Amino acid sequence: HIKLRTVTLSLRAECIPDNHVAFQILYVSIDPYMRTQLSGLDDGLSLPQIPLGQVIRAFGIGKVVRSKDAKFSEGEIVTSRFCPVSEFGVLPSNLLQKIKPGDGVALPDYLSSL
């Protein structure tokens, strides 16, 4: 069972920990392997089950809205394997990679072929 929750997330600079980045989620990749993480059945995969009550995480792409790390600036596009399936997220900057979109490559392609 999946429970949808609404929580308040402040994007003010003083509310974001040092070396973290707040970003708006643009795309997430919901992949078949996630079903076994949600089912609670041990099917031999090396991936841990998602504990009840925890946020589902997936490969995702987002746009930086606030940064407490000099390596990331507002407006940059980032990707992470640990992106929360939500509208916004805050992650440690070491879990993010920059994407420099261009050359006609659509952002969703960074979640699959790239």
C-alpha cells in the first residue's frame, strides 16, 4: 500500500543544512525493480526493502532552487539515484551530479539511455 502525504518543506537558506541542495523534482524513473522493494518479498535481489513509512526514492532529475554548497547554483539541473518521489527534495550535495542539457538531448533521456 502506498500512502500519499503532504508535508511542509521550507526552502529558505537557513533551513537547508550545510553541504545540501534543495531542488524541484522534474522527472523520476519508476522502474520494475522498485516493485520488489515495495512488496516485502525477498526475491534474491541485493536491494533492501523500503521500510514502511519511508519516502520512495528513485533515479531523478531536478532543478536547483537553493544550495548550501558552492559547487551547485540556483537553476542548475542535477540528477541523483536517491531522488525522493515528490515535488521537492533536499539531499546532501555528494549524492547529486550536474547535468548540462544541450545538443538536442531531452532531460528524460538522462534517466534511461544516458
